[in-house]
Amino acid sequence: MTTPKLSCSFLGMNLSNPLVLASGVLGTSPSLMERAALSGAGAITSKSCGPEERSGHPNPVTVSWECGVLNAIGLTNPGAHAEVSLLRETKARLAPLGVPLFASIFAPRLEDYGEVARIIAEAEPDLIEVNISCPNVASEFGTPFSASEESAAAVTRTVRKAVSLPISIKLAPNVPEINRIAQAVVAEGADAITAINTMPAMLIDATAAKPVLSNRTGGLSGPALKPIALRCVYEIAQAVSVPIIGTGGLSSGIDAAEMLMAGATLVGIGSAVINDGPSVFSRICTELATFMKDNGYAQLGDVRGKALT
Amino acid sequence: MNPVGLFSAFRVQQKRTENAYTCSLVLNDSLPDALPGQFVMAWLPGIDERPFSLSDNDPVRITVADVGSFSHALNQLQPGDYLWLRGPLGRGFIPRGRSHLLLGGGYGAAPLSFLAKSLCAQGDQVGVCLGARSRADLLLVEEFESLGCQVWLATEDGSAGKQGLLTALLPEAQNALKPETVYACGPIGMLTTVGAWARTAGLPAQLSFEGVMRCGVGLCGSCELPEETCQQLGLAPGFLVCHDGPVGEISPNHFS
């Protein structure tokens, strides 16, 4: 059998492979995003940017253990206006590599989402990913917009009105019916869905008798999140027909294949960067190609949705 | 996932005064597999968490200058108190050859003492140049001497050793020692000067960088070295101090 094809198309873009650098990991500077692209990522997502500069939470902001990672960085970002020049520079570096740039945005209030999207659109990213599901700022921002169909739909409507670029809405796993939330945002014009964000969680240090993170709770990622992400994407894929960027705890080519089988078109890679560094992308691509070859899959379309039927 | 990602609770076993504003905290255990040049994230619950390189690992020792609120809190710890560490993290020094020149600017002396100890233990030849503002600011001089290292000193006010910056010692130390590799830790200006000097001298250099450390495991991007620094030193752009470093290796061939 010939070498399987990892190239794919997504909302009219052509990607060399389905792996996307997930938002929040290494997406802070043009040089780091270029490094991830050179290391084999098919697309890059920048770190979420909001209306104003934020320094984020005090340390500790990250701990990891054998089952995963817990983080509460606190949406550190330079503010939308400064982000535009950072994204422009990044796009200029990624374009010759044929790697699309997805710009992640967030906002504390519904009405700010449109404004942030309008500002970020000036940098002409290939897609705007709308983060409505950061689990680590509830004490400042209140309940995430991802928590209900109504609030998720309202953000989508606001961003849809503000920009004509493709938009993907990033959903949270900790909701009773993620498929209904997916339907609600698609009905308001979402071109794609990113699923899932991290899962709210806590680690306590017994000797210290305190939560480890300064924010007390954080977002769980890494291997412990994978089965939750697979279930969410599986349910979303049955509910909507837009493409899904399936993200959560994936760290191998087999993991990526499983996420494609759950119905994802692209596959987000985040915490797996811990072990390999940015070179994680080339490893997962090689593993995915090997898996496909060994199991008679010629292209990604043959793998996608395989577990749905 | 990373088995060193969680905190372990250590107790302060001994507190040693190094100079008027710096102490070393000797803890009650060592870290498995820690290498000279690697770092730990030290945590005091409810206060803060910051990176420190190990100044020894038999048992763990960190050397802390009282220059901010967290380092002040560390300086207040007493024998028996808890200190939480996660690590060892990052990449340390990789000794090459049998004759080594160690360059420590200010607090940069700390990780070099751990390196000197392991090099001297295998019978290698070790020279150490230490620089500081004045005699009172020098760190760990006696420790390097007692390990058997040849030590050169420079102070900006001339109160000990040669007057001037540490880099003024380089020609003399090079002549005397004929090192095969140079290892440096200190302020970024010193590291770039050392990098340029090592290139001219045709010597490989291992430079230990400082960064704004948050996650410590290569995810958040906050400790990335500025692109200009990478360019000056011949490091690949996007160098993460926590993941690619803290020790970055500069080969003289990078500049050809």
C-alpha cells in the first residue's frame, strides 16, 4: 500500500496534516508559533486574546502528574490591539510554510466579543476561534458563556455579526448536553466547533493542606481528559454537520486516529508538548501515518467518523 | 506525563549564611537524577512559586539572595520548616572534555558550585571565575576553593581580585587552564559577552539563562528568550528557558 495521505481540507483551507497547535500552548509569540509550524503542525492557534492586557494568575499556574496537567494561567495576553501586530507577524511567517493561523479570542462580557473579533480580524487570521469556555476566570468573569445554549448562541451571534472570517466556537466539556450547545452555535452561524476546552479540576497538596494552584481550581488536560473529549466530539458529530477541531488529551498517532474516528476533521494538540516539546507534531504525524498504513486507510476521510456508525 | 510535575515537601535541615543578603537552604533529601544546571520550582503555599537552580544535590541546596518578597520569605525559613519543590526541570550542563572553565556572575555562582563538585569528583581540572560588585557580594568563593578549583575573582570596585567585570578575567583564565569547554551563569549581558568571546576563542560554551518562569514545563511560553538574544548567540529562535534550557549550548561552528 502507498503512504497514506495526511493532507486535508478544512473550510476551504488546505492543510498538510490534521494536527493543530491548540490554543494556550506556545501561542504567545511569532517565533514560538513558527517553531511549532516548522516542527510539523498543520495549523496553529494563538493564545486567547481579550480586550485588555492581562498578566494572568500568580504562580503556581501549572502542575502535572502521571494522568495529566492542571493549569490556571489566567488568560495572560497583551490585549487585542497589541495582539494584531503579533498575529500579522506570525501570519507572515506561517504563510510561506502553508500553515493557516487560527486566532483565539475571549471576552469578559458578551458585548466585548464583537469588538475583540473586529480588532483581531485586522490581522486577517484564517479563522477566529471563540473561546467561551475558559474554566479559570469564573471568579472575575462569572459563569462561562459555554454553560448554556442561550449564552453560547448569543456570543456566536455577536461575533458572526462583527466579522466575515470563518469562526469556530470552543466548547466546554462540563455541560449536560454538549450536542445541544453545538446545535445552538451552528444555528447562529458558527463555521466550525472546537471541542473541548479543559475540565475544571483541583489538586490539593496534603502536606500544605492547600490547593496547589494559586487560582485554587484549574483546567484539566492531558491523558485524563482524552475519554471525555472523545465522548464530547462523538456527540457533537452526530448533532451538527460543521467540521470539528477535536482537542483534549491526545498525545499519539493512535489518539489522533481515535479522535478522527469520533468525527473530528482536525485534531488539537496541547499538553502533549510537555514531553516532546514542539517536535511532538512530527512524531504524532509519523505515528498516524503508520497506523493508517497498517490498517489500510489511504486518507483521512476513510478514518473520519469511523466510530460513529 | 511528567513524573516530576507535582510538588514534593522537603524540610530545611540547615541554613547557611553566604553573604549579608544571601543564604543557602540545605534540605533533608536529594532529588533523584538531578543534574547540575537543572532547576526546581520552589513553592511556599499562599506566597509564591519561583525557579531556583540547585547549588548542590547531596542533599538538595538552593542559594537565595534576599531581593524580593518571595526570596525574603525563603530567607526567613528556619531548620524544620517545609519547602515544596517540583523538579528537577529543564536541561542542565553536559560536561565535555576534562578541563572546564566555569564563569559565575553574581548569583550565577550558585548552579556552578553543583557543577564544580561533580567535575572535581571525577578528577577533572576546573577553573572558576567569579564576578560581583564588591567583595561583600561574592558568593561561594571558599566552597570552590575547598573543592580544589583554581579561582579568579573580579569586582567592580576592586575590593577583591581584579577591578572590573568578570569578563576581564577570561584571557588570563584561558591561558592558565586551556579549557575545552566554558560554562557560564549570570546576567544576560555577561552571557552574550561570554558567547562572543567563546566564539573568538573557538571554544564551545554552555550558557545558563534566566527566564520569567510560570509553567516551567514548556507550555506557556513566558520564559522565551528574546529573538535578538537567540540571534546574537546562534540559538534557534523560540528558545524556551524551561524546556530547551536553562542551559543552552553554543558551538563555535554556529558562527562560521
